Amino acid sequence: MHIDKHQITQHNEQLEVSHRRRFMRLADELPNAEQVIGRLVDFEVAIPSWALGTGGTRFGRFSGGGEPRNLEEKIADIGVLHALNRSSGAISLHIPWDIPEDYAAIRSLAQQNGLVFDAMNSNTFQDQPGQTLSYKFGSMQHVDKAVRKQAVEHNIEVIKHGIELGSKSLTVWLADGSSFPGQLNFRKAFQNTLESLQEVYEALPGDWKMFVEYKAFEPNFYSTTVGDWGQSLLYSNKLGDKAYTLVDLGHHLPNANIEQIVALLLMEGKLGGFHFNDSKYGDDDLTTGSVKPYQLFLIFNELVEGMDNRGMDHTNDLGWMIDASHNLKDPLEDLLQSVEAILIAYAQALLVDRVALVEAQAANDVVRAQELLQQAFRTDVRPLVAEARLRAGGALNPLQLFRELDVRGQLISERGTKTTATGL
Ligand code: AOS
Ligand code: ZN
Ligand code: ZN
């Protein structure tokens, strides 16, 4: 499966006239349309290798067919997304689900698809075939030093794969925690985890970052050893300059003020990046922006505020990634929707009149401040996002073209209907 330039051009020609009309009208009203478009063109969000297949739950899994059966096919899938939207030019691998057999071949395949390797992800939440010791009672927190050592060595192994592929970061998400009061000595669990993380940190190349991902609950339901941003920040501060906190939007207790967390982490220089998704209840891993688009906008508002004032570069400074996986939709269509939602929220945040906002805040003009945010959020920026994609060589309407070309049908005929992509 491969999308040709001329297929995109043809699609864009069909939509060009109506797009141009809507774009001109909007651009006319905005003081900074060109600046926003420039930022959108530069923006990339990485796609995780495990989001390309149907997720499933313990109650069942319904395969959609044509799912990637190996790393090569995962790269091809993301290549399709990137060809369509020009904003998905990075893949995030998971070890051991994506162990590359031939580094050079994988690197060149990624290059042909215009992709770079984003953060590497380790896995100490499942026992793998042939593994000597079990992670049933945790990995880096474990009471048995031998289990901790196994977890550390696995992470170092993951770094080695990443070095070969040109990745520059390791994301550590630990399922460690406890499900019953009394099961765990919290302080010992923290100390063990810190020591284990320190050993991994020492193996990190000088130009690498380590992202410590927190999660409030699941698979453990009484305590989680990296349970919130405070705990993650404690670890990253103790580890050193290369360690950062990673915010997965689905990993908070209900109604947490994620935008405030983001603002403070940025202020501390400790925001590593994001796992974008959305949820109603918990770690639902739904399409980004599908449930709480205003929250997504408010997060981007803090990012624009905190990063632009420091002149930070959106493309290189943060690990932007989607972390989604669910049962119902075509995973590729879902990812196109997520990327679009992220670009929309980013564009809206770039529309906020910051000078006026500072004035309103200084004057305690609460109504005006709120109006300024809502004015930006309620602007339909889709023509700006489409224009950015057009200029970057992508499709005006990626989802429509995906369907017109029957990408899924082609993938099914190449790969079959009974496919299972490894992933969560
Ligand atoms: C788990 O809930 C986390 O979101 C992880 O970031 C991720 O889904 C896992 O590490 C898959 O590799
Ligand atoms: Zn995540
Ligand atoms: Zn998660």
C-alpha cells in the first residue's frame, strides 16, 4: 500500500475551490493566519506502533482486518498517514513487540516513508515467553533485586535498539503498584524504583532523554508507584537533567486540571512530552479531542504561553505522541482524526490574543479573560489546518481521501482479514 503524489494532487484539485473560499474568508479575519500556518506546517506528532491494530479488551477483540503483522507493515501504515496529513512523520516503537531484525533495512524503510524514530517504549508490565522472573508483583519496585535487575536490563536493551535506529528518547511506563492496602511498603517501592531508574539513566546516551510516565491507576487499583505528576517529577528531579515527566492525558483522576499541571511542568523545565488521547472515565484511550476538546485547547493554550515566551521550538523540544487504542474504529482513520484534533487545538491556541489576556489578568477582568479564550476556541480553524496540510504536500481532507482510495480494502487484500497487530 502506497499513496502517490498524483492521487493527492487530484483529490486537492477537486476540493480546492471551496477550500480557497473558506480559507480566504477566515484568513481575512485573523491578524496572524500566516504565522499559525507556519507553525502547523512544522508540527509533527508521533504515532505509536501499538495504535495500528484493534485494541480489544479482556471481554473481546474484533479485528478489522488488514492490520500490520510486523514492524515493516507498521512503518508502511504510518507512511500512509504521513503521506495524507504530512504531520505524522514519526513512529514510536515498543519492545519486545517491535524488535527489528535488520536495523539498516528498517532505517531505510522508515526513511522512504519520511519517518523518524521517536521515543522507544519498554515493557515490564507483561511476562514474555522464556522470561526467567515474573513481573506479577511489579518490576522496578520489586522486593526481589533479581526482578529489578531484569527490568533494568530490559530497559537498557531497549535503549540499544533505539540507538541503532536513531531514536533519542526512552519512555518508561511502569505498571508497578499494589492492589490491596498493606501489600506494599510505599517508601521501599519508591526507593527500589528510583534506584532501578537510576541504573537505566546511567545507560542513557548523552543526547537522550528519559520520559517518566505517570498513571493514577490500572493495572493496579490501590496504589501506583509512579501514580501522578508529583511522583514522576520527584523521580525526574532526582534522576537529573535528562529525565522528564510525560503527561498521558488519560492517566489522571477524574477532573484533574491537566492544563495547570502542564504549565507548572513547563515552568520547571521538566515537561517531557505527551501521550495524546481522550477519555470520559479513565485511561479510555479514545480519539484525541473526541470527548473534551476544550480541555485539549486549554492544554495547548498553556503550551503556547509557556513555550513561545521562552522561544522554544515545538518540533524538537517535546515528545508529542498519540497513545490510543480501542475496539471500534479503523485504527488509521482514528489516528487521522486524532492528528486533526491536535492541530485544531494548537491552531486555536495560537489565536489567543495574549497581550489582551495579560491585560485582563492584570486587571482581574475575569469575564474578559474568559471571553478571550472562548473567542479563540470557538473559531472554526479547520480551513487553516487544511491550508497548512496543502502547503506541506498533504491532502485537504485526509479522511475522505483514505476512504476514496479504499486504503483499508487494499490493506485487507494485501494482508488478509485475520490479522492481529501486537499492541495494547
Ligand atoms: C499505559 O497505560 C500507558 O499509556 C503506556 O504509555 C502505553 O500505553 C504502553 O506503554 C504501551 O506501550
Ligand atoms: Zn501512555
Ligand atoms: Zn495509558
